[in-house]
Amino acid sequence: MIKRIVAWAIDRSAAMNTLMLAIILAGLFSFGVMRRESFPEFELEIILVSVPYPGAAPAVTEESICQKLESAIHPIAGIKQLTSVAAEGVGYAIVEIYPGEDAQKILNEIRGAVDRIPSLPQLAENKDVRQITMRNPAIRVGVLGPQSVSGIEAELELRNLTEEIRQELLVQKPLAKSGLQGLFDFFTVNPEQPVVTQADILGAKPYQIDVEIREQDLRKYNLSLKQVAQILRQENIDIPGGILRSEVGDVSLQAKNKGVTGEEIAELPLLRTNGEVVLKVKDIANVYDGFADVDSIDDVNGHPANVISVMRSPSEDILRIADAVHHYVEERNQTMPPGYKLEVWFDQSVYVEERMDLLMTNGLQGLLLVFFVLALFLELRLAFWVAMGIPISVLGAGIVLIYMGQTINMISMFAFLLALGIVVDDAIVVGENIYRYQEKGLKPLQAAIEGTAEVFPAVSASVSTTIIAFAPLLFIAGIMGKFFAVMPAAVIAMLAISLFECVLILPAHLGHESGRIESVIRWILTPFRPLLWLIQKANQSASWCLHKVIHQFYMPSLRISLKFPLIPISVATALLVITLVVVARGVIPFVFFPKMDSFVLSAKVVFPDGTPSSVPDAATKELEAVALQLKKEVSPERELYKVVHRAVGHATGLASDGVSSGEAGSFIGVVDIELVDSSERSYTSQELISKWRELAPEFPDAESLIFTEGGGPGGPGGKSIEFKLLAPTKKMAELEAAAADCVAFLNAKPGVADVEDDIQIGKEEYRFKIKEDAQVMGISTAELADAVRGAFYGEEVMRLQRGRHEVKLMVRYPEEQRRRLLSLSDVRVRGNDKAERPISEVAEITKVREFAELNRVNQLRSITITGDVDRTQGVTP
């Protein structure tokens, strides 16, 4: 049967040549138009529900938001794990569903269940229910301001420039390419479509207009914050009045008196007498058009900065994005205002380009190595056609991948690199066997048929077993399955096409004397004839040496092995046992995701919640100074760092879209360092992070100081050590004690570093309980809470739309009054008799301190323990 198939292919060698050329051309086109990205992007089997509750403490959020979300969501079928997080001002529910379940159906059920919750707090804001998508950042652009300028005006000027830069990035067109890539782009790229579709400003403060009024001025005019807020709601409005239809035409009627800037709000009336305005907002209030009370500091290379993170949507190519951003930054820096400049870093396309270059280099090296080795021992023509199996297999697999909707990414290129050394084996076996029959005197046609048919069972069995080894990866469920789905697909496609090529295309070329294609190739290789002549001369000596080795060494060894089979079996078994022992004893380290050299170092210091931003600001400056000192010690004459990014108030890690990426608070400080390319430095990122950790000062008041590497290629897994402890809410004390024991145990282990739990003590909290006498006066707990909330958080008047931004309009006490504890005594609560009494007369005040964040898993309190392993000490996870 196989002989007839091979003979059929040889008889139709023109068709086989056409098929080979079609695979090459279609494969080149497929790789040219295939989208390039750092890692596969996919929707996670996780649904996120978030409910903002401004100003609420975590304990309040847990009771009024998280537990109600759990009760509504838990009965829904298909949920694998339900995790909730109660933080200050917001409650989350993270729903992990079972693999294979209909995520959209469960998403709709969860959205309906959340909408039916009848008793969420009145002040809770709009609920957000969505499925999380695995998104990867593409590149970051820093807008750096002058070092010597500070203050709200400078901050507003930098922010306005950043917004302008962001808008310009979003209209950048793809750069025109030349050559073959330009031809591919002609078919797939719309030159008028913007190449960047998502760009976010990291740690951006929300715009806010504050109307600040002192309590004494409110009393002077017998007003309260709530009354001022109500007046502004009535005065600052746009109301459509309909359409007046007349004989001359239609006229639109509008009541338009809505201000959206601080200057316009300041002119609004507060009091009228006999129809005349006697008091405007500006008469008793200071109006500040600026930012919300959010502590956020960004500093890049010593300059105040705003950072724009350019993200890649599922349909975008990371290399095109990076090219367009680099080109824009280079041109825009020529027109920046004095003292301002743009800086680019965290370019994820670098890794994609490096891996693509590695793939091309390895493929070319493999092709040349196969060609020269076979030419050295067999013949040039055979060596050439066997080596052609490598590009045909790779390009053929590209056709399969683009048909499956896959992309060129770190995983698919790893699969190609992995399979490069496998795909050519079957072609070598078939080609060598055909050559053996030709040496026996058979004509090329008969030698190709006999040689291919003889080894076909062995070759097909070898390829099939390798395919079977990779096939189970196609059926892995969950995040890991989606992440690695392209790897088995690429390897199996390469192996299958390689088998097809060596059974049909290769015999069609070797089954004839030199034909037209060989003539064309011989003409192309004319400049290399001297080299080919040397190879032919070396072939004679190499063949003689090979035959001598076979007859004098290999054949006697083979006879001994066949005569005493226990010898090779014992040696092989001993080697296998030694290998297992070495791995089991840890002599050879084992890690699932090895830590590769990274181009980003990061240090994050976390202080107790409520710590003023000046504390982590000072701590990050010390960490930055230590990093700069380290640079002087290890690389005094060469550049080591490209960018040093210091941030306070928000995390800067390259986290995917999810809850962890939004970590923020005045108590957090981060220093990120982008290193120069590994070829330009003599220290690895792991060695540098270890030295930085050793030199870093201690911060006694800090809850944690964590050093990590990021930004480079990695897997979807987390820390080397990570586990959760669960307990009912009533046993929180026992849960904390168990977590402390685990942390102490891990810290005592050599080589274990950066051990922490997610227990975070919150801000000091003042609790108010109304007195019985106050209740007699008609003062309720709700009125007390309104008075306190209005005094310190403020009264939200409305939300104004200003461009793409939603701007809160707030009425509140002046900042210096809100920040002083003594101002509590200035807060007045009005009773039924219209008299205003200080809060100390109507309420008992107690001071407590609880958790900044409460985590729950399947309706139980949870504490997560994490840690890392310092591999520079020879320790393995």
C-alpha cells in the first residue's frame, strides 16, 4: 500500500513541487499577516462583581455588600469558588466557574441575581458585573515635568499635557513598512485605522470641584452643608423645555444654567431676597477646581511624571503598536514645552522580537547544520532536500495556526523552537535509507520507493508517539489550558506536516535524476561552488572515516550487546535510576515555571493603612537611593538602568486586568527599575534583586517590603509559595494566630524570602453611638451619620461631564478642618427643636482599629500566605 502511494507521488513530481511551493508561499503569507503578541489573550473563567460604597469601612462593606453578594450568587449552578473582598469604599465578589460551563449564561444569571438584591446601601454606587479578560500591556509612556516646579498649578499643567498626549496616541496610524512586510500589511492593515485603541493614565487622580465652607460661615447664614448641596442641585441644571412649534418654524426651548468649571460654580446663587441674589457661592466658600483627595505620586528618573500605559486589544499587533509609539515619542519630543519630555519603557514587544529572532536563527542554524552534516557523509542533493523539511514543516504549521485563529506569541514560538529538533529526524531517516538503496545499485525511482516503504512503519510510529505525548495538552481545562493551547497545536501540526513531507514530497525529489528545480537551485548556488567543491572533497574522507568507525568500533560493540543483552539493559537501568535519584534529592532543581532573566526589578513597601503618604514617599526615596548606589558599585562605567519609576499611592506592576492591579492607598510605595538588555550587563536580574534586597534599609513601621522581578516572559502562575487558610468569621483570632505561625515557619527556612500574608491593619476608626438623651430630642442615628459624613467626606452635589471625564461636585469643610481631629467638636447635629448641638453632646465616641481589607472564600474568612524562593542561594521551590 505505502509503495503504491510513494510511486504515485513520484509519478506526479510536478504536483508535489507545486504543493511544496504552495506550502512555502502560503506559510510565508500566514506568518506575515498573523497577529503578534506577548502572550495569548483570552477571557478568564472568572466573573468580577464590584460595588463601590464611598467612605465605608471594610467591616461595613463586608456586612452590607459582600455578604449580600455571596448570598445572591452562591446558589447559582456552575460556580467553582466564590471569593469576596471587603475594602475601604468598595466590595468585590470574584466568581470562578467550572471549566466547560457557559460563562455568558452564568454571567447573565449573576447580573440578574445582583440586580435583585433589595437591600444594598442607599449610598452604594452603580454595580459592575463583567467577565475578566487576560490583557497584556504593550508599552508605557511617561510624561516627565520640570524638577523644580511643584504645586497644584504644576500638577494640573502636567495632567492636561498628559491628557493631550494620550489623545494623540489614540489617533496614531500604523507606520508604513517596506519590503515583504509592507506587502503583507497591504492585505491586512487599514492605514487609516488607529493602531492604539486603549491608553490609561496610571494612578490618575479623579477630577473634582470642591466647594469648601467653614462651619462658622454656615451658622452665620443659618445654612448646613446639606442645604447648600440641595441649593446647588436646583441652581446648576440644564432642563429641556420642549419644542415651540410656530408658523415660522420650530424653536428648541432650554433652561440652561449648568456650570462645569470651578469659576462657573462660584457664580451660582445661594440666597435670594425678593428675587434678588444676596449671596453667591464665592461669597462664603472657596471653590477649588482640581483633584480628589487621593495621594498619588509618580516620579520617573527624578522628574514628576504621569504614566500612560498603552494596552493591546485582542485584534492588535504588539509590534505595530510599539513602532507607532516609539515613532510618535521621537517626533513629539521635538515640540514638547520647555522642561517637559516623553520617556518610553516597559516595551513588551522587545521579548516578542527577541524570540522571533531566536526562532529564525535556530531554524537557519538547524537547516545549515543538517545540510552540511548530511552533505559531509552522504551527498549534496540528498542533504539539500532533507534540510528543506525544516522550513516546509514550520511554514505548513503557520498555515494551520492562522486557520485556527492563533497568533505569534511567546508560547507558539517556544513550540516551534521545541519542535525544530524533532521534525527533521524522520526526513533524515527516510533520506538516508533511500541513499542506502542507491548505493546498492538501485535506480533512483526504485530506491525511493523501497527506501521509504521500508522505514515508513518506524517513522510513522515515531511521529505518532510524539504526537500522542503532546495531544493531552489540547484537553487541559481552565486558565492553564487556554494559556498553553497553541503549543500542542503548533507541535502536532509541524510533526504531521513533517511526516507528510518525508513520505510524499521527499521521495518525489529523490526518485528522479536531477530535474529542473535542481538546475535552478544549482544556478542560484553558483557563487558557492568553491565551497560545494570543498564539501565534496571532505565527503570522501568523512565517508571513509565513518565506515572505519562503524566496522572497527560500532559493529563489535553491537555484537557484544546482542550476545550479552544484560549489559546494555543494566547500564540503561542504572542511568535511569541515577537520574531519578538526582532529581528526587534536589541535586537537579525542579521548577514548573523557571525564572528567566527579567528586565524589570521592583520593590514594594506597604505601611499600615492610614499612614500619611509622606512616609512611603520617604521610604521609596531611600530605596531609590540604594538602587542608584548599587548601580555605582556593580556598573560604575556602564549604564545599568534605563528608567527608575517611583510611585506612591498606587501599585505599578504589570498585572493583568483584575482586582490586584487596582491596589492603591497612601500607605503603598513602589520603585520599578527597567534594566538595560542582558547582553549589556554582567549581572542577572536575580543577582541584582538579591543585592538590592541586602542593601535596602529596614523600615520598622512597615508591614511588608517585597522585592520582585517582572516585565519578562513568565507563566500564568503566581508566587513560588502560595496557600490560603480558611475559618468561620467567629474564629478570626485563631485564623490570625495560624497565619502568624505559618509566616514564622517559612521565614525560618533558608532561601525563603518575601514571606507575607494579606492581613492588613486598617486606619484608626472612630465609632459613634447616639445617646439616649439625643434620641429624646428627635436626633436619629441616620441624622448623626449624615452630619459626620457631610462634615468630613462632604456632600456630593452631582457629577458633571467635562470632556471624557466625570467630575464630582462636592460641598465640604475646608481641608485643614477636615484633617484635624479637634474639628470633630465643630460638627453640629440639629434636633427637632431646630437647635444645633455639638456632636459630643449627642453621641458617644470610641476609637478602634480593624482590618483594611477582609477576604472571604466560599463564605469563610480567608488569609493568604505567599512567599518566594531566592534561587541565587541554590534553593528550589
